[in-house]
Amino acid sequence: MQRRLALYGYEPRVHAYNQGCDWPEHVDMILGGGGQDTGQKKIIDDFFQRADLLRSLAADGVPMLMICGLYQLFGEYFETVDGSRLDGIGVIGAYTVGQETRMIGNLTETSADFGKIIGYENHSGQTFLRDGVQPLGTVEQDGTGNNGEDHTEGARVHNVIGTYMHGSLLPKNPAIADFLIRTAVERCYGTFDPAAAGQTDAQRAALHRIDEIADRARRVAMSRPR
């Protein structure tokens, strides 16, 4: 994301937030990763201290990408396989129930806004979307996606994307990266205008080269067995 923003002519400032850190004065985009159940339990207290703020930012349209564990905690709750329950912050109308069998492997899903999304899922939780919640995409194969049953994967609320897609999601899916970038820039500056931001011909060429590499990586990933 830093590289793409720079190649578009913008200067990104990254704040790495961990437990106990001071929250940045200004936030244009939030990226959150996954982790094991034990890791989710470790961050939950700090996470809830920021819950009202995160809900407010999401409702205000701040673009966010939440992968796997934080996708689950952005929902209503996560009931782990041992029967304990972690409440989520309710940004996404969804709940997750742990299971013994993992859903793991290469995955291609289809999205109305982003076309084919290429990634790698690795999760034991089954996530079920509430009625009316838009999935990020749909999958064809049983035993994959949010819960292995309804052929949905991920979710979208406001400008928040939740997904189980790992495997270099952003480098392999420039359309999603650019959605987050464009949304953040438009909210900050009013328009997304790389030329006005000072994008050079060399930067445009470099961005084109990166997208060509991403396209090759996508095609290789789609050809690999699950």
C-alpha cells in the first residue's frame, strides 16, 4: 500500500498500532491482520477500548481492510472451538463459530465490484452473515469461503472490507488496493488526482509494471490446486 500510494504521487504516513499505543491524531485508512485464537484473546481488552472509535470511523466511511481474526472481531461475536466467547464490536452484521475442521487452501472468489479475487484461506471459524449484509464475493466450491455452506466469502459494510483471504491479498488484487487508496484520498482531499499529486511518467510506468507482475501471479495462483 505504501508503494502504490507513493507511485500515485502521494506521501503515506504509516502508524503501527499495537496494544497500549496512542491512537494517531488523524486516520485515513485502517488495515488489520489476522491471528490465532489466543492472539485474539490477548488483544480483546485493548480492542474494546477503541471500539466506539472504530465504529464511528467505519460509519463515517473510513476505508478499512480486516483480515481473518479481525474480520471475526469486527462482527458480533466469535465462539471459539473450546466454547469460550469473544464479543466483537458489531461493525459487520456477522457471527463466527469455531469448528475442528479448517478451511484451508487456494481460493478464487467472484466479486461484482472487484472481479476475480485471488487469495489463500486458512481458518477454522465459520462466519455467517446476517440478512442484508453484502458478502465481498461468492465461491463455487463447497467447504470454502465464510462457512463452507452458503458460498459467500467476506463482507462489506460502508467502506469496510472483511475477508478470510490471505496469500498476499493486496499485491495480487490491485483493484482492492486501489479501492482503499482512492476512497482514502477522496475523503482526505476531495478528489483522487495522481497528476495533481505530482505523479511522474516513471511512477506510472513502475505502477504498470507492478500490475503486470500481479496479473501473472494471479494466473499462477488460480492454476494451483487447492
